[in-house]
Amino acid sequence: MTRFVRSPGALSRRVGGEVLLAAPGRGDIDRLSDSAGAVWSLLDEPRTMPAVVGSLSEAYGIAPERIAADVEALVDDLVRRGWVEEIAAGDG
């Protein structure tokens, strides 16, 4: 099963309720809201999508089916922007 993890080159800092993301050699900085920052925090180690959704569901007391689509969309966007990487089953 595919797992997701922060990209090694991504630098992050929590400022107030946001997480700021930057990388050496990149001129852009992304800001993650508090809820998106919670996903970012979980991706400090490789996790499957169901594990991320399950952790958030438990932490916030929300049914997994109510948040799964939003979490998947966020992680897909972070992958597209280069902040998160996919690790295929069997990889490190």
C-alpha cells in the first residue's frame, strides 16, 4: 500500500496556527492552515492514507468518512507541489 512522507528537502516552521513550507533553491513559500498542519505533522514518518485519516478522525472526533476526501485532496496537492512524497509498497 502506498505511504506518504514529507519530502526530505522541505523545511517547515510553525508560526501561530500556520505551518510555513520552504525549500532551498525554491522561491516560493506555502502556508498550511491549522488543519492542514495537522496532516503535515503526521507525515513526519511514512503513513498510509487510511492511517492519516484514522489519526485525524480520532484526534478531532470526526467520522473518517466525513474527512477522507478532504485529507486525500490535501495530500495529493502536497505531493503535486513537491512537499510530500509517495513511497510505494516495498520501498524504504
